[in-house]
Amino acid sequence: MRREIWIALLLVAAVNAVVLAGVTRNRAGSPEATLTLTERELPLVAGLDAEENSGVSLRLDWRPYVDDWGWFDREKLAGIGFDPDLRPRSDEKGDRYREPLPRKAFAVLEYDGEAWGRHKAKREKELTELSAKVEKGAMTAEQAKNERQQIEGDLLAGSRLFVVDVGRDPKELRRRYPDRSRYAVVAAKVGMRRHRPSGPDSKAEPKGYVADVLVDALHVPRDLQTTLRGLKADQGRLYPGMRFYSPDRELAPRYEVRVNWGGKLEPWVEEVRLVAVPE
């Protein structure tokens, strides 16, 4: 029994040593990128205020480019290693298709740049069209009110972090996006699917998509947790992948976080500070 205990302890120590070595390598030298994000891009993970939870974590909230993967075309798919001409296989019943499995690549995250500007303009245009839709009978006044609340909530509190490019070589991506305060290159999981435009003569075309950013959970160091301890990740605020507006709560971001990405393209929290919330 004593021998088994020692083996278990040595195994734990070895795993910890490997993890610490990886952290050291990632943080050695100058950061690969440093972005100052807000609660819009880094919402608190639900459960922060639980008494038994001694940690504080944030979740990286990112979006596709203007909610469209049109730029992730045949050329980019081939560059990552997919075969754009590969036909999906049908299952045993012959009525569904199985696409190629996602694979690891690298993605570029743009913060508060052109992608956000286009998304913002699109949403603002949708706002101006609501009254006309009600007048034409395309939606009810109640539906327009709900839609307005969601759009305004998105503009006020939605993430401004967008995926704008992908590739196999992170150094080449960095060369194309040299601003390290606006763009972060991250490891990601990407896939390919068939997209068929509307129309009787339309042809299914291969389109790429980013399924996941491989490291999207950020632990806040103990010496920085005090700043966030009094805040709650409640249902009136944004969660990753969900954007809605709650008229009885203020959704303006409550804090800013300076995040570094290291040599292994993994992020860590360097600084947290509260920001004034409008009354």
C-alpha cells in the first residue's frame, strides 16, 4: 500500500512538473500578442459566486466574421489540408451526409476592428428597418420590440472579437496581421461542410468554419481575483454563444482584462481592472 501511495505521489509530481514547464515555455520572452478586452469578450463563468468555488474563471467569447464563413473558401480549405472536392459519404440509410472530421489549424482573432464595424453597421441597419416591417405587417409591434431589445443588447454588450482568417502556419498569419494589440493568433479546430445556396440550379459548395478555439478558458490568478469577487455571472448578462438584452439590467461592461498570448499561443491574464458603469 505504501509503495502504491509513493507511485501516485510521484505521478502527480511528474504531471505538475510537465504542466509548469509548459507554462514557463509559453510565457518566456515577450508576449506574442497583448489585447485589452472587456467583459463583452471575457464574461465570467457561471458559478463564480458559489461558496465552494475558490477559483475565478473567464470564458473567451468570439464570433465568426459578420456571422458568415464566406471568406473560408476552397483555397483556404486546401491550404489547411482539406480536399474541397471530396464528396461527403452517406450513412447507412443514405439520407444524411458525414463531413470530414475537423482538424487543428490556427485562427486570427481581431478585436474591435473592421469585422466588428461591419457587424455593427449591419445591426444598426436592422434597427432602422424595424418600423417599416411593422407598417408592412411583416412583424407585430411586440415582435419588433423584442427584436429591438436584442439588437440594442448586442450593440451594447456583444463581443467585438471576431475570427477573420485561418491557416496552417501561425508565423505567416502573424506576418499578415502584424498588430499584436489588435490581432491574436490562436490554435483552433476547423472543419469543412457543404453549403447549398438557394435556387433550383444551385450547386453545393465547400465552406470552412471554425468549430472551436482550443484554449478559451482563462483562470484569473489569485492576486487578481479580488477585483472580480463581488461580481456575479447572473442570467441578466451575456454568456458565451448567447446574446440577449435584459431591459431591467445594465449590460455595459464592468471590467477590463489585459490578456497575453505566449510562445505556445496560449493566453493568460496579466491585469484586471473595474470600469465605471453608467448609472
